[in-house]
Amino acid sequence: MTDDINNLGLPIGFAVPEWNAVPRPPRTAMTGRYCRVEPLDPDRHAVDLHAANLEDTEDRIWTYLGYGPFRELADYREWIEQNCLGDDPLFHAIIGAASGRAVGVASYLRIDPEPGVIEVGHINYAPPLQRTPAATEAMYLMMKRVFDDLGYRRYEWKCDNLNERSKKAAVRYGLTFEGIFRQATVYKGRNRDTAWFSIIDSEWPRVKAAFEAWLAPENFDGDGVQRESLANLMAQPR
């Protein structure tokens, strides 16, 4: 899209005359081939999530989150009950299709239906989920709901600028780096410069096609090793 020119000869944003506010995300499951993403429920998910998180014996997964680690199940469940049951952020558990266990968490947040903007965050992948097709599929399912089902215009990803794994993941998932907000917040007694990434609706068809090509069964050999990387598929013109 190109900008327009108003009657004063000044550039203005392109018109979106048919735009209307979009719905908020529903509290329903998103099901794929490798995982299911469903609203977080302490009764159904806390035990499995806590056990999976404890497999990270160094507590690396908590480094760039504003909370945790939780060594005791009771403390983790209390945190879920106090922070994760509202509508924004809207927390989800990621359930491995093969194991049936909850092995990760992600949420929608900063949900703004009027301009159609939403963020994904609070992403916490326990070791059993890391570097698996389910880890990638979970992000695909959350994006697909936002763009295909709900009609949002913009999907955001933000992280500590020192969190290299999160920044690499954002690029791998097809998001575009937008810049750094310096000294954006303070957490765990330290500064955070926040890196911003996004996908907009016009980019989604290309990103979606790359996700679906990567997730297809024929992209994996008999040992479950990918034949073509998601990064290569994202780079292909479509």
C-alpha cells in the first residue's frame, strides 16, 4: 500500500474505508497435527506444566520473563490463578499431541480490537517442547486465528533486546524487526530495552504458506528431521 495525498498536498495514510473493529479472541482450543493450544486451566494444566518446567534444571527459561522460577507446584499454581485467568493477557497451554501433556505456555495480550492490533507474549517453552514441530505449530495456530479467523491487521512480538533466542525465533516465524525501545521497563530489578517485531495482514499469506509447507508431513524424513528449513521457506517468493 502507498500513502495518499490530502487536499493540502500532505502525505496521509492509505484509506481503510471498510474497516470495522474485530472480535476478541475466543476461549476455544486451536488444534493442529502436532499440538493443541487451549485456554490455560490450573486444574488441567498446572501439574504437567510444572513438571515440564522442572526439566530445565538451570532455570534458563525464566531468565527473560518477569516472574519465576517456581520450584514448588503450589507456588506455580498460585501464580496461574492470580495472573493467568483473565481476558488480557489471555493465556494458553500448549499440549503435545503425542504425549497429551501440557509442555508450554503462550498468551495473547494488549488486545486492541478497534485498530485490529494484538500481541503474542509470555511464551515459555519447557524443554520437552523446545525445537519440536509442535513448538512451531503452536505459533502458527495462534497467528492463524488472529489473521484468518478474527481479521486483525497487526500481530506483535516484543522481547528483551538481550534475549537472542526470542529475537531469532521472531525472525524465523516471519516477523519483521521494527526497532528497539530503550529503557522501556524494569523487571527483576534490571533494565529492559525492548525489541519490537510484527507481521501485518498483507504479509500473512506468504508467512502462512511457508508455515504450512514446513509443517507438512512430507517435509520430514522417517527420523523426523526437516527436509527444508522454515527460514528457507520464508525467504522464497510466493
